[in-house]
Amino acid sequence: MCIINSQRKSCKDVFYAFLVELAYYGGIFEFPIIQPTYCIPNRLISFSKAISCTDYNQWVHFLKMITYLKEFGETLNVT
């Protein structure tokens, strides 16, 4: 989104471009480079739920399948 359009009132960032605003890009397709971490998360939340969540003490995942696996684990009491 160009700077002129980003300052209009009616302009909405539907792609959530602010999430990669400070990212480094690599390769010919310029994918964002995600730096590795060795921390283990205590809690995960899906991206679709994180948009409206106000609890910031959890890690965001972008895979919808993880949500299904978590629900499956809860039904088996394997959490």
C-alpha cells in the first residue's frame, strides 16, 4: 500500500501488512525472513482468534491444522 493511500480514512489494511513492516526479505520472491527462536511457547492461539484477542501473553500460529489438533488433544485429555 502506498503512503498516500495508507493515510486515507477509508483505507483499511485487509492484508495485515503491518505484521511484516520491519521484516527482512530474501530470495527472488522476497519472502519475509523469520528469525529462529529456541524458546518454547506456553500457550498458542490461532491468527484468526488473535486479531480480536487482548491477551498478549501467548504465541500466534498461522496454521489452521494446529487448531484442529489442539481440539483433538483436548477431547483425548492429551494436553
